[in-house]
Amino acid sequence: MAKRLKPGTDRDEAQSIARRAEALDALDGILPFDRRDRLALVLSDDDVATLRHLANQGLGENSLRALASDLFYIEAWCLAATGTVLPWPAPEPLLLKFVAHHLWDFSRRESDAAHGMPAEVASALAAQGVLRVTKKPHAPATVRRKLSSWSTLTRWRGLTGHFNAPGLNSAIKLAVRAAGRPRLRKSQRAVTADVLAAVLQACAGDSMTDCRDRALLLFAFASGGRRRSEVAALRLEQLVEEEPVPSDPQDTNGDTLPCLKIRLGRTKTTNADTDTAVFLIGRPVLAIKDWISRAELVEGPVFRAIDRWGNVQRRALTPQAVNLILKRRIAEAGLDPVEFSAHGLRSGYLTEAGRRGIPLLDAMQQSLHRSVSQASHYYNDAERKLGRAARLVV
């Protein structure tokens, strides 16, 4: 596909764009190929070198994709907002401008058209396909993530930024308050045990797809609510069969249940060299073993694509496919797929743990949440709904 250069782009710049595109080819397994030319047009040589350095340092693929996406957006915004390329390190006034353009008071915008992101900046970003919603402020979490990526890339360049400046922190707090946009959960509803039972019933058939989806959903939930990226990346080499465990912990001489140890390696909150593991016991183990046996898997990805004829492919599912599988099964169970996403399995695990009175720290050992406050957010909601404090007048 021929590159479309901006008017006035000279031969040297065209060669630079081509060189950056070739350099991005080395990241083809991480960054989408169809975005290569767009990235090469906006990113600088130093930007591409930084991304390649991060990849060589072993940064997780999902983290690198997020950094590349945020860098692309920030570079495009700076060019549209200031008419110049992004300076490194960014001065504090530029950071404040970024906050002002993305977090603003919707009611004030109605009386002051200059408030928030200027229309010409929004139009330029929308034309590049990097800004979808132009008439609403960004979510505070999105702005914070982009600033965090900006800060990370600044540090990796060996520079000191102004991201901890008191003025910037104050501006963010005031802007968040003015925006009045509540933080929404990644999944409107949690996939609790009752929802999971309905979804599993929707894939209770005997097809290969049913077999895979049962194993996938049971694994994702019972392993502590694994992230969709971790589900998609699971490999047979990570599964370690353990001795059966008592079905009743108080009766060691009674019936036993099969047990699998899942070595997770690198996750969002753990490093690759950390021997982090969770355990599966009982029904999820049987479902995974049944899938592995029927699919005749001996190595590589556990959860794989299946073609229309029921043939299991060599390639692993993508994280997006994991999300779509859940949504499809949710719809088949008679529920609204708009209300659920793969993150609902993670929040649902902690919500269910709270309902059953499992201590929070015990649940966190399985979910591997690093933040107690984040984990307790789901956990406490379940406890509060079942408690007496909200039932003084019924």
C-alpha cells in the first residue's frame, strides 16, 4: 500500500518514514501490521528506537501495545494542538494543556466553546482515527493512563519529566472534579456463580467449540478471575499436575479431587522470573483435561481457534476472542452481552468470594490482586449487599 505523505513532505522525510516503517516491522508480532504506516508517519526515529528497546528488554506485549498506542496519540495531539513535534522532556505547561484538553466541565462547554479541547484539534485527531468521541471529556482513568505512559517513555529515554509537579497533580484533581464523570467498571455486571452456571449450560453440548469454551470459562473464573490476556497466553507447559486433594479439607481420608498447578510467569502484576502459581481443583481440572484430550494437544497454546468444520488450529486465541466467546455465551444464556465483558470473570470471582465469606487475603492469593483497596472494592460491595446496614428500612 503506497504511503500518503502530507503536502510539502520532501524526499528526505519520505525516506525517514520508510525507514521507520521498516524498523517497526521488527515489532510485527506485537504491533498490528495495518497500523505500521500510520505509526511511521507520526512517530519520530527516537520513538521507534525506544519501542524497539522496550521490546528487547522483555516488556510484556500488551504493555508495549498500550505504550505504542498512547505514544501515537500523544504525538498526534501535540502536533495538532501546538503545530510542533512533541518535545522531550515535555515542559509542565504542555502537560497542563493536555489535561485541559481532555478533562473539562461539560456544563461550562455549553456556554464557552473555547473550554476543553479546541474543535480544530479534535477534528484533526478524529481525521487520523485516534479520537472517537469529540463532544465529551475523556475518562479520568484514560487520561491518567496516557500520562503514565508518557512518564514511562520519558524515563526510558533517560530524562526527568514534570509528571509529579504539584501544579499538574492539582490540575488533574480539579479537572476530574469538574468533569463529574464517575469511574465505570470494565464490566457493568460481574460474572458470579449463578451467571457462570447459566453460561456453562449454554455450552453444555458435545462439539469441540463447546468443549473448549467450557474449559476456558471454568479456568478463567476458578483460577482467580484471570485476565483475558493471561487466558489467551496460557500454554500446556504452564500446567503441572498435582496429587489429588481431599474434597473435604477436614476429612483427609475421604474422597479426593484432581488438582492442577498453573504457573503464570509474567502477568500484569508479576515478573517472568517469579514462580507465581495458582491452583485449580475439581471440575475446572476435569474440563481442561477433557479439552486437551479431545483436541489432542501435546504442546503450545491451551486455548486455540477452531474453524467452521470443528478443526482445532495451531494458533492461540487472541485476548479479544476470549472476550467475544464470553459475550456470545452470555447471549446464548439469555442475558445481555452489553452488560458483560471478560473482566466480569475477574470481578465476579472476588464478588463470589465475598458472598461466601472467604477472607479477602485468601481470595487475593488466587486472584493475585496487588492492591488490597482494588480487590476490596468488589469484595466489599458483595458484603454490603448482604449485610444489615443497608436494611434499616425495608
